[in-house]
Amino acid sequence: MSDQFVVLSGDFVTIKITGSASDFTSERRFPKGMTIFELKSKLELVTGCSCSTMTLELYDTEDKLVCTLSNNDAMLGSYPVEDGMRIHANDPASKGAFDFAAAGASADGKPLYTMSDEEYRKKGDTFLQFKKANKLGEFAEVDPEAERKNREAEAEEKALAETITVGSRCEVSVPGQASRRGEVAFVGQTSFKPGWWIGVRLDEPFGKNDGSVAGKRYFQCPPKYVLCEFELQIIGKFNEAATSKGSDGDGPDCPENSTFLDELRVEICEKHGSVENYLDHLLDSYIQSNYLGPVASEAASDTPGSVNKKCQAYLQSVCSEPVSVKSKHLHFLALGQFIVDSLLLPAFQPMHCLYSARLISLLQDLLEDKAPALHKRLMSIVENGVQLDDPDDDLTSSPEAVAKFERYFEHQLLLAQLCLAYFESRHAIRIVTECQARLGLTASLSGAAGVRTRFQQTSHAQLYLSIDARHAGLRDYQAELEASGSQLPRDVAPTDDTLLPTVKFSETDSDAELARLAASNLSPVEQVCLLAASDCHRRSRASDGIIEEELLAYANALLIRPTSWSATAAALLRRSRIELGLLGGSGGSGGASSRRLERALHQLEELSNQLAKPDPEFYPFRRRLFFACSLPPVWRLQLDLADALVAVGAVSSALDIYLRWDSYSQIIACYQKLDKPALAEKIIRDRLAESETPELYCALAEVTRDWNHLHTAWRLSNGRCARAARSLGYVAMVAGQYAEAMRQFELALAANHLQPKAWFTYGCCCLQAGEIEKAELAFRRSAQLEPDNYEAWTNLGTAMVRRGNKIGACSALREALKSNWEQWRVWDNYLAVCADTGQFNEAMRAYHRLLELRPKYWDPHSAGVLIRAASSDEELIEDSAAREDLRRRLLTLFARVAAQSSGDAEFWWLYAKLLSLTEEGETGKASLNAELKGRILQTLQKCHRCDTQQSDWFKSSADNRDRVLNRAADIAQRYLDFAEDCPQSLLSARLMLTGLLARRLEDGPPMPPPPAELMQRLREQLESINSLLKPAV
């Protein structure tokens, strides 16, 4: 069922309504946050079905049953409902009554009484007579003047409409909204309202419907073309100021709701000056309580639980993901989201994009997984290209110029950070590059001699960040920041005198000193821009020790002379995570240093305690450029601290933090380390007794290993809990049930497609099940989401090879090598594919890299292909110069392998074949000199020695025995060919053949005897050698 619908994240949904009580069909717009019981109450008047006995069925646009809306307490948005779907109301009682009427009979079977229109008009006490007596409806008196004006207006509209032809380009202007361009798709009169109407097919999806109103279609458009929760088309009345709106429903288009929103806007503007000012107030209160501290004075008491649950439900409908309740005062965030969606209109104007991006950032911190709904909102902002007004470079004119300048770059860099969070690195790098160019800021990594400890005698190469900042105007407003410097986050110093706080470069290195001076003059905007540049740098490189040293260089540059509270806190946090090995690399550059580890632990603790510091007057200084720095909330800081405590063995201390923030997976892991899993189960069951959630059932399944709880979590979430389906997929995969595992992962990815690890595991299951095409798509998606996941790229190459696309596999494996240069298995795959696809230079490079990683590495298949390429007999390389170059490089390669004392007979056999190639790339004895012939015979002798070094070589199998004998015959023939130049080598040949013929090859396990013609060839060769040796004797 999951592949038949896609869950969207809009606040409202437009659906068709039908009922069993009548054949009438209507279209309504409902908020996704309303409960099913509230929906039934509203549908009672629409369908005529009783709310108490009504059952609701959801059908998709193809009229296929999706599900039954059976849980009265569930929200409409918790079901997979989309625009254009249909809800059918069933009521057995009302259906029966109407069925009798449709049949023309009463319940007892007697014919129903009917009255003709003529008889009805003759009766006196009727509604018709009431309207006639009071001159209502069709009996109302007509004002001749008004009727004349209506006719003139209609004629004028008709004349204007006739000047517009279908297919013409046009621009629709609506007061209060941005102008939209499109194409005229309909001109004429409609059945829903009188007058002449123009239907416009917009270029961008900012319309209202799909070209149909009240079930009647006026023009065709692509079905379900949805972006930002608005459908593709609008039908706008010609020369009117608004698009057509239904007169019923409960969305913002309703007159009642519009009046409420207008009154709310007026009240907000009276109290706060503007909607934007009120939004700033709400978001600042939320950020102060959860990120920067101290808790806002007006938020000193916690939000009531009932209000918090409603806010959580509303935000969950926005995100389409389970929302955590770890944050304080969730109502600030919920109210801000409501105002942005309802009051800050039109959509995609600069202020709407500004606050939408900020809310996306804050909402994502409440979620465990990346939310596709928020990703969709973000990409609509980025791809629409709406930007704030370009700021003035003259920052000395007024404080407003400074605020505008900072707001512009804060918004742009926030978009970059969000793109990185949602795996859109390409957009992030573009935005950061544009910001650096706008600021005239360049930065590159360089090296200089320096020391890291006080007692280090010898200087070693150390990385530093070379900075060139050319925006002179940024220096002019920097002095005002000095007064607040004492309120910057504390940079925790090392606990002893051995470790230096930062790298000390040699005094004679002027470049490093110049870089330090440049870093000390950076403005706050330049610092946050470098912070974003370092994050882009990390995402574009593999996670290893080198990248961590490079990121430390960025962090150290930002800490030379900090001026921004948020940028300083972010730099300290990044340095601590690197030293603790929390970036997923090789364990951190400080992984082997207890001093750095201790400093990082104290630094994390210092940052996580920032909310308790009673200095509210300095909050504006902390808030400056906050959104550009990607600072985590306090609970994530403390969870990072707990992870670090677990890494150093302080499990009990970490457990206290996990319990404080209800981090159930880590709680389970801690209790298992303490050998107390029963306590974890008790805590989870106690929470379940308070409230049942899918997340708690998933945690219960993890601790009890009872996977039925995962099915309960899936049902409880109405098929929305990706974690439950994902866990069921892992369980099935471990059991070897790959088809079932694929099904579960497909459900999980349908619920949330931003799961790179789930895509990767799904691809592995597809490979095991033989679904190679699905595996390729899965690995490709995983690699797109996590470009530095070398395993995804490697497995993508494997899937491509199995499908016969070796050229594509080469490209995939190159991406894998970018992410992990040290993994020899990736190089092994790359070597094989390059050799098979004729990329011989790349194959040679891969072979040498493999010898660096594994000195005794040997691949006979690839080596054989390369030797054939160097030979003109195969014609794999047309250019003779290229063949000669490859032959010489192969000689160097084989000499390198031979230096490792290879004991593989195939190696020496191929080495002899390579030596036999002449400078023209041909095999033949005529052009070989005596010295080279001697080397060839020595190589062949080693080959035979390796073949027969095992005493039971002739007993293992008949095929192996015959292979050794055939190769011995070929070697003997080469001895005979080179007898004239190397007569002394014939003794070795005679010894070899005598030993083979004297051995009782029939001894050992039963097997067929060697071929008679082969044994005869060996005897003849021995006779030839003996005849050549007789004169010498």
C-alpha cells in the first residue's frame, strides 16, 4: 500500500467528500491538525450521516481504497491524506432511509406519496407562497438601475474576455501577493459563479486547484503537481483582486478564518509594531530558553502539559515526523510556525523565506531523523532563489546598515548549513562560495614548522589557515564588540603545563605569523563565513586523520581573536568533537592524548552549562549571527558529553544524562554495560504506562528482543514510524529473509526517504536477493545522500559490474577512493574494473597503490590483462609507443612484486612472458639477447619450483597435476629454444624432466592417469636435451 501514496506536510488538505446518504459530491479544505472526531462532526452537515455511527474511508485519486479513518483521537494529518483524494462517509442508518426513497417505496413497502409542481403551487401554506408574499428569491423586485448596471458590467467583462485567447502569456496580479506569470487555459462562463472567468496555468506551483471546481473540469493540467503544498493551477476571476475561494471549509480561505487572521494581524501590529517584530520576539524567547540561555523571564514556568501536547501535535503535522518534547516552552515555536504559515504572506517573499528557514533549523533539532517535509520546504526556498535585499557596503552610515548586513549573511549561511544537514552539499558549497566572494574573503590551508607541547624540542610540520580578507568596511564596526569580549564562551585551557593551548609556530616563519594577524582581524560575519566554509570542507572530504587536522586549523583560526559569541561557541564545539573523535573519522587527532581528551570533556561541560549563567543582559550579544553557526540545543550538547563519558568509561555519569533527556537507545546500552538490562525495561514500561508512543515500543523491542513490539509501533504510528519498519528490516536481514527485509525497508523509506543507512542496507538486501537493478538504485541514493560513504560507492560499482556497466563502475569506484584512500579492497575492485575496461594507466596506478597498502599483493588476472595489452598480438593498444611505455612500467611493477619474494607460480610465469616481449611488443626468440634469455629461464625455473614445492602437488587433483605437467613441457621447450645462447641451462631442464618422469604419478588418490600424449612429449624433450648434452660430456 505504501507505494500508492506520498505523505505531504501541508497544514491544510483539499479533499472530495461523498456519503452513503446521497450522491452529492463536494470539495472541502480541512486542517491536518484536526482530529477524526472533529472531522466527522463537520461532515455530519455536509453528508447527512450521523456523527455517532459514521465511518470514514479514504480513497486515492484513482479511487482505490487507501485506509479507514478509524481512530477518532488521531489527527487527520497522521493518515496518508493528500490533495485530490476522496473521503467517503458511511452511515448504515441514513443509507437505509435513502435507499427506500430511491426505490420509490417506504420502509413498509408501500408506495410513497408524491405531489406534482402544479398542485404544490396551488397550495397556500407553503414556503413558495412565503417567498412570493415577502418578495424573496425569484420573486424579489428588480431594481431597473441595478439591472442595467449589471448588464453593462457583464457586457464589459465579456468584451474584455473576448480580447484574451487561450494559450496567451499573462501575468496575474493579486493585492498583497507577488505577481505570477503563466498561460491562459480557459476563457468563459462557469457554473460555480456568474460572470466571465479566466483560467490561468501558472509557470510555478503557487495556485489553488487543478483546473476543476466543484467536480467540474474547465481545463486539464498534470495531476498532483504539488510544490510547497500548493497545487499547480488557479482559476482567477478576470479583473478581480483574488483567486476563487470556496464559500465553505475550515482553512485560511474561509471568511471566518480570514476575519480572525486579519484581527490577529491588527492586534500583533498594535502591540509589537509588525508581524516580523513579534516573530523575532517568539523565536528569541525559544532560542534563549533552549540554546543560549538564560531562560527568558516570561518563560520562567514550564508550559502546561496539555498545551505542550497540542503544540507537539501541531508541529508533528508540520514535520510529518515524531517531535521530541525535550525542549522548553514549545508554544513559542508552535506559535511562530503558525504565524509564518498564516500571516506572513505571500509565500516566497523575502521575509517569509527568512523566517521559514529559521523555523526549519529549529524544528529539525526536535527530530531524530531528517524530515522530508522540512527538506521539501528548504529546497523550495533555495531553488526559488529569493534573497534578502542586497546590503550596503558602507557600514558606518547607521546601526540599521550593520543589522541589515548581518541579517543578509546570517540568512545565506543558514541556508548553507541547512543544505549540508539535508545532504544538499552542492547548494551549500555554492552559497558559501558566493558569500566569500561577496565579502572578498579567501582561505586556504598551508603548513609551517611548529610544536604542540612545551617540552617538544624539534619542530614538525603543522597546518594553519592562510586568510586574505579584503572587505575594509568590516573593520569599521568591530570596535563596539570589544566591550562584550568578557562574555564570550570560556576557552578551557589544558589541565597541565605540557600541552600548549594551540600550536606554536616557529618565530622565523613569517607566513604563519601573517596568517595569525589576518585571523585576529576577522569580523564576526567573516568568522561565521569561515565556519560554514569549514563545514563544507568536511563534507567534501573523507573522514580521516588528515581532514581532522585541517578542521582543527579552521577552528584554531577562529579562536585567535573571537568576536562573535555564537561563532566562538561553534568553533569550541567543533574542536572538542574532533578531539573526542565524535566526527566519525579515525578517532580524532586527540584520540591518543589523554590531555586533549580531558580538555574536550571540560569544554563540552562548560558549553552545556551556558543556560544556567544569569546574565540576560548579554543575550543580544549571544544571539548575534546565531542561525549562521549551526549551534545545537542544550540537550544535544549534553548528549554529546554523555557519549564522550561512555567512551572514557564513565558509564554511570553518562547514564544520568541519558535518563534526564529520555535517550532510550543510549539508556539501554548503558544498562547493558552495567549488566542491568531489566532496569532499562522497567523504565520504558513505566513511560508506556503514562503514554504509548511508537518510539517507546521500538525501545522496548530493542531491550527485550521481542520484535512484536516493532509491529505494535508500526500500527500505532499508522504506518509512519520509519524506525519500526527499518528495525524489522534489520531483523529479517540477519535471519536471511531478504525478500521480507526488502519489503520492510521499502516501507521505512516510503515513510522517510532521507535515510542513507537504510538505503545502503536495502541495497545489500537487494544484492543478496538478486535484485541487481533495485540494488543499484538503492546504493546510488545512499551515495547521493552521503557522498563520503565509500561503502555505498563501492557497492554501487559492484551492482554496476553485475549489470555489465563496467565503465559506470569505474566512476563509482573513483568516488569511493575520494572518500577512503586507504581501503585496499576498493583499490582491488578499481584495478580489476580498469583492467577489464582498457584504462591501463589507471590500472597501473591502482596496482602501485595496492603495493603500498599491502606489500605482498598479487592479482594474476589484472596482471595478465596488462601484459596482453603490452603485446601487439592482442592489439588492445594501437599506439606502439603507448605499448612500449606500458611494457616498461610493467617491468618496474613486476620487479617491485618480485622483491617481496613472491611464491606464486603464476607470477613467475607471467613475469617470464613479460620479459619475452621485445621492444616492439612482440613475442619471439630472435630479438632477445643472451642475458635476457638467461633471465627468462631463471624466472621459468622459479615458476616450476613454486608449482612443485608442495610434495603432494600431483595428488591434489588431476587438473592441477596436468596443468603443472603442461607448464613443465612449455618450460622445457623454452630451454630447447634458448640452448644455443644458454647451453649451461640444459642441465636444469634435464633435472626437471627427469624428476617429473621418475615420479610415480599414479600414486595417491584414485584419479585418471596423465594424458599419454603429454607424457610422450616430456620424454621426447628429455631425449632432445640429452642429445644436446652428449657432446659436452
